[in-house]
Amino acid sequence: MAPIWYRLGATALRSAQVVRAQSVLYAVGGLYGNIEALEAIDKRARAESSKPTIVFNGDFNFLNARSDWWRELNTHIHANHVATAGNVELESVASEPTGLGCGCGYPESVSRGIVQ
């Protein structure tokens, strides 16, 4: 189970940024640090007749484990797109390690082998 601090209350939801797309919206989930996939998304977006709004809905980090990869991906996404934090991003800024690794919070009935 995910830690209680992952949860957002009503106040956070009421004050959340509203994103309005002019014409095309890309909702991107689970990029997991794949720079090549990010480049493919940006290439496809450039081919649109009007500039799309691209929203990364969390977990855009993970396999970009080196600090330079992490910095490159996050700098690009935050400078050019809209992003929300997923469990991977929340775990990366946790003041105390939760022991959940990726923050997925798999139940005990799921073996470590499946997770890895």
C-alpha cells in the first residue's frame, strides 16, 4: 500500500493547475525515463498541424538512474511540457525512504520476482 502522504486532499485538487489544450492534447503516462521515447513523442508533436499540449501524468522517471540522465529528462519535460508527480517522482523527493523502491506499493501477495 502506498504511504498516506501520497494522497491529495480536496484543497490540493481545488488548487491544481488547469491545463487547457488549444487543439491537441497528448496525455503521456509511464515514460519511465526513456529518453528515446521522449524524443519520439516530441517528433510526433512537431508533425502536428498545430502545437499540441503535452501532459506527463507521472512516472516519467525511473530508468534514467544516472544523475545526468535524470537532469536531462526533467529539465526538458519541465521546460517544455506540463507534468504531474507519480509515485516514482514522489519517492525521489521523500524526506525519509519508505522502503517501497519505486513507490508502487505492491501488496505482499505479489512476489519480488514479479516486481523486478
